[in-house]
Amino acid sequence: MVDRQLRSRGIDDDCVLRAMGEVPRELFLPEDVRGDAYRDGAVPIGAGQTMSQPWIVACMTMLAEPAPGMRALEVGTGSGYGAAVLSRCCGEVVTIERHAELAERARALLAELGYANVEVRAGDGSRGAPDRAPFDSILVTAVAEDEPPPALREQLRSGGVLLCPVRRDGAEQLMRFRDGEEQAVVPVRFVPLVAE
């Protein structure tokens, strides 16, 4: 996976590549789909949600510019896999999942596997985690209509990076926002970002 799906497609951050190689992706999936863990596509995890393909997880993690000591927010915990990868390159990760059963499953698995620098919350991720702000980076794993939620922009430190899939004019793009600038990265397909 690391060589064929990641390095060959432009993922060159050593910490991200090491994390993608070390985090056991299959353990974050329901047993009946673990055989699909390393395929180049999204995999269903229950509650109508999916685990993103390895390249998307690696790309978003790399674009977040992770570094030791930094604090990251992930909106859309899903299985907890993305948070686990991110946690290997950051100081701390706060991750929020609106489906309580997925949040609880991720919390238990991350604790069992020793990812002690990840805090899992159940709730409306579009509101962020103001009690832990500001964040050095924010990664949203669901598509927003037109713009990322304002609360997330407000919780980003100056110079920080916000990565969010955005749907505009019927097309979805992974967008990178920093200090009022935005950059379209790649076309994507994500589940919708749902606010309570």
C-alpha cells in the first residue's frame, strides 16, 4: 500500500508514510470487510459511513502539515483510523463523530491499541471543539456545501490549515484553506457534513 498507492502518487512526508505503514488499517474495519482494508477505495464501516481510501487519508494528513507538538481537530471520526494516523505525526488529536455508536467503537479501539493522544467526542463536528481551540490544523472528512462551517474557521490558529471537501456547482473538491486563501486540491467523493 505505502509504495503502490502512496509514494507513487506523490505522498512524500516521511512521518505520514511511516504512520500509514504502522497503523493496522484492518483493525479499524468491521470483520466482514477486513479483506478490503488495503484496497484503493472507500470501505463501509456501518451507520452509512465509510473509511476513506488510503491515499485520501495520507493526502489529507500530509496537507495538514503535521508536526510534533501540534494540536489537530478531525471532524468525522468514523472508524478512528484517520485519527490514529494523524496522531502518529501530531502532539494531540481531538476527533468528533456525530454517530454515537461509531464514536464509542473508535474510542474503545484507539484506547485498546494505545493511541493515548487522541480524544474522541460524540456530537456535532461542525461546531468544532471551542474548549480546545485554537487548532494548528483541522481536517473535515465529510463534504460541506459551498464553504466550511464558520465555527471551524474561527477555531483555526493564524497560519493554520483547514482541509475540507466542499461541494460547489455540483462538484466536490478537497479544499485547503489558510489565512483567507483557498486552494482546490483534488476532486473527491465524501459523505455529507451534517450539522445538528
